[in-house]
Amino acid sequence: MSLLAFGQTGQVAQELARLGVVTLGRREAELTDPQACADIIARTNATAVINAAAYTAVDRAEEEEALAHQINAAAPAAMARACADKGLPFVHISTDYVFDGSGTAPRVPIDPTNPLGAYGRTKLAGEDSIRRSGARHAILRTSWVFSAHGANFVKTMLRLGGDHAQLNIVGDQIGGPTPAAAIAQACVTIAKTLTQDAGKSGTYHFSGAPDVSWADFARTIFDAAGLDVAVNEIPTADYPTPATRPLNSRLDCSATQSAFGIERPDWQAGLRDVLVHLKGSDSGA
């Protein structure tokens, strides 16, 4: 099986590359040019396509919604239509930000969406376009992605934890931290399954277990890294950002396990792997 992925520098894209997936960066595929992305798919010999590229600057999207829409909605729509034309499965990574974060129950894929900001709106528009495309597809919503690559909460906490004896961390947002490596593997598994079973097209959830607050996530990071940092829990209201964050990012992933045999990953094990990788990088290994 031959897989083609849009995205090259993002967290999941780098993990896909480690799995042997051919990844496309901006030089090969500019997401602000949806037709160019579609043309690449029209020419490809791949047997499935994964979209791991996105505009993910949540706060900046409030001022750049048109650009975010081009990358998060128009480009995936063009990719999906091109996949439909060739009969190729299309796996697309989405986000918990399509929900408003109300309540405390884990969200199931069919729950009503209600994004709070521009990023969530553009990702939801991308989802809707993919569903209308006629492509054999899987939309995989995930949350709180972390890895040894790029910018993410784990790396931020390691940096800040090395310089501070205590930190104020939001304690009323709850979700499942998700290793990018697990997302990449899930995308590959789903793509392979869709080549054989078009009936499994649909929207799915995938996040790490167990669900925790950002504050508890931070505590685990510091403990695992051997950093003596006191975590002071604060409410979201005390940490204002341009884009509103959902308080409830819990995702019900049972449909993903049922359809593809993929269980929620243990994010603490994923964290240990990331810390080993980062330590090896620091030592020049």
C-alpha cells in the first residue's frame, strides 16, 4: 500500500514520515492553492491520501480567518473531490474545537457542533466539505496533540519548568492529551481499512487516555522529567486569550475502536517516549 500525506513539518506529518509515508511540504503542495493540491492527487499513484496539514494558530486565526479557511476548508475540500474522482480513500485530521466545550460528558461524533472561534469554524467547514465530496473518507477529530517535534504543551512546560519554581496552569479545561505518533499510526490503519471497506467512511474521535486537566497534565510532565515545579491551578477566566478555548474537550472514541480496532492511546506512555526522544536529541544522539 502506498500512502501520500499533505503536511511535512507538523507534528503528525513528521510521525507519518517516520512510518514511511510520503509527505508533502509547502514547496510541493501550497495549501493556499487548493487546485494545486487537487492536481497532485490527480497525478499520484498512491492508494490513499492523508491530510495532516492545517492552519493551527488558534489565536491568530481570529484575525486571519480568511487564510485559515483557505487552508482548513478550501484545500481539504479540493483534496476530497480529487480523491472521489480517483476512488481513493481520504483521511483528514480535525479537532475538538468544532464543539463548544459545554457539559462534562465525552462528545460522540454525531453530537451537535458549535465552534467558539475562527479556528473551529474553519475546521468544521472543512469537515462539511469532505462529507459532501463523495469521497470515501474518515474525519478523525483529535485533541491536545504533543510530540518531540514543533511547538506543543509538553515542550512548553519543559522549557518553562526549567526556569520557574512554580507555574500557574489552567485547571478547568479537561481533555485527552494525544501523542502525535499514535495519531499517525491511527491514520495509516484507517487508510488501509478504507481501501477495503468503504462502508466505514465517516467521522471518528481519537484522543489519549485518561482525560485530565492542563494542570494535571503539567504535573505529570514535571514528574516524568524530574523537574521540581509547583503547579497552581487557575480558572480559564484568569488566563484570557484571543480565541476562547473549550472547557470540555473529552472525546468518546468508542466508534473508532469498534470500526478500526484502534484503542485510545496511553498518553503517559507516549509522554515517556517523547522525553526519551528529546533527551537523545539534547545529547546529540
